[in-house]
Amino acid sequence: MHLSYCTNVHPAEDLDGVIAQLHAAAGPIRRAAGLDLLGVGLWLPAPLAARLANETAALARLRAALEEEGLEVRTLNAFPYEAFHADVVKLGVYSPDWTDPARLDYTIDAARVLAELLPPGGEGSISTLPLGWREGWDAAADRAATAALVSLGAELRAIRAETGRVIRLAIEPEPGCVLDDVADTVAWLDAHRQRIDLEHVGICLDTCHLAVSFADPRTEVERIASAGIRVVKVQASAALHVDRPGAPAARAAVAGYAEDRYLHQVRERAANGPIRVDDLPEALEVLPASAPWRVHFHVPLHVEPEPPLRATTEVLEAALDAVVAVQPVDQLHVDVETYTWSVLPGVDAEHPLDLVDGIAGELRWASARLAERQGQPA
């Protein structure tokens, strides 16, 4: 398995900014984590992806910076289109969706860039949104998204023929979207398998999203495998778990994670399936709070939140075990994706983050757990 961390945690959106972040953050993170080589799951905003796909000199600059810092690229995060660090992102992260030609163009640009950055013989992955946000989605939208993914499959086959590099798209189920969970995603891909190339399109298993759905990791991974679909990428992430959301201390603690930039979907466990709310402030107002909550807030993997909250790292570990059990993992990409460091409770201008130390700690944690599953010394 190939370990990386996702650079969508950094706000850079142009080439100079991305190269600067490689020198100021990714290289120092590699050294702090004690790794000879570190994978970076690059986030390239759409305008930058287009530039790199069309300017040889620009791509050469990026490649040189990666090599200088001992970094490799096997996966890209092409879920956020741009402006992922705007003051308010919320539902904007799902635009443009897969009905918009801009989404297809962006993903093709990302694939062409990745094909040039992969190491010899490497296979690459690109994670993307689960079609779009659910509201307003209809049969016409589904037809448009299907056609776009058919076109993408043809482009990925062309890249493979031209370069010998295999690039796969990893559709990432997320609460509240058209493809809300793994079951939705498997059913949709299975229904469209006569048109969509499942050799080049599979699933990104984000383990925070998996936890929020209260799904059993083994059951969901077996569901994917039984349908003949590939887990292309695992986004190693943890959600917030609240055992007793009605208790005053727990309520006060989880309320500290409500913030204005990102959407934090909440699910409350119930006998007939989770009760669903689209954002944490709404959940605090309307949910019964009579059973445990899971909150879509990516929390650091190696540091437990203060009680009475906890992180769902056990879901991440169970998901890795399940994937290892059902498919070859030599090309599986495991990307640590804690993009929320800047909005954690207590973080502000007077209390700046040490991202190098924090992400290096996550990578040490993840590296040890991957080594256990590959029979290597931790």
C-alpha cells in the first residue's frame, strides 16, 4: 500500500504557492515523520490543473520540487474544484457537479498531469465527488453524469495507450450527496456497468464518511468486492463520535466543532437507519440526541479528542483489514486526509498550528498500522 497525505490541507491555489508548500510543509513533514520517501496526494485546483496539463515548463517545475523534497505522487484529490479555503465553502465544494462539462474537463486535466508525475510502472488514482449534492438531482442529471463518466473512461483508456500509465477514478461516497454511502455507490455503478468502464472507475473509501453512516466496514468492503468493483483509494480519516449527545458536557463539547467554513453532516443512530441532518448547527437544534451521533469532521488520527468525544479510528483500522482481505493491495493508495486542522476548536491567529508536527504524527500513526497489515516491522 502506498501512503500519502492530502495537500488540500494547504490553501495554495497557484503553481508558486503549491511549490512553496512542498518546501515549507511536505518536505519537513517527510523528515519529521522519519520517511525516506513520502507520498503527497496533491490537490490541484482546476485552473492550476489546466495549466500543468498544457505547459511543459510548469509541470517540470513541479516535478523538480517534488524530487528535491523526496516526494512522490500516486494520487490526486480532484473533489474540490477550487477555493477550498474560502471563508465559507459548505455546499460549494460540490460544484461544479458531474452534470457540468467543467467537472469532466478538470478531471481529464488532472489525469494527464498525474500520468506525467507517476513513477515508472506506477498506477494512479483520482478521487472525485459522488456525482453531486442530492437536492435537485433528477433523471436528466443522472443521464448527464453518466455520459460524462463514459467520456472520462475513454480518456483514461487513451492515456493508458499513450503513456502506459493506468489512472483510475475513485468515486467518494459522502453523506448528503447523490451517492450518500457505499451501498448507493455500488448500486449506481452496478446499474451503469454496461456503459461505465469499471476497469478505470471504482470507489474511494473515505473512512470518516464510512463511520458517519454507521456502516460496518467489513460488510461494505465485501459489498464492493462482490459487485466486482475495486477500492481504488482509501482516504484515511476519522469522524467525531458522541456517545451521549443529550448530556450537557457532550453537547457543549461537540458544539465547539461547529464552524462556518465546511459542512459537517451528522447522523444519529436509530433502529431503522440513521437520522440524517446536513450540518452540525442544525443537528444541535433538531436531533433527538437520544442515541449516539457521528459527525463529519475529520479529526487528527493520532490524537483523541477530549472526552466525552472520541474519534472513529477503529473504523479506519477495520476498513483496512477488510480491504486487505478481499483484493490485492500493492497498488492501493492510502491518503491521510485531515483537511480541518485550521478549524479545530481552539485554533486561531493567537494559537497557530504546527502542521508539520501534526501531520507527521498522523503519518507515523498510519505508517505503523499499514506495516502491521503488510507483515512489516512497524
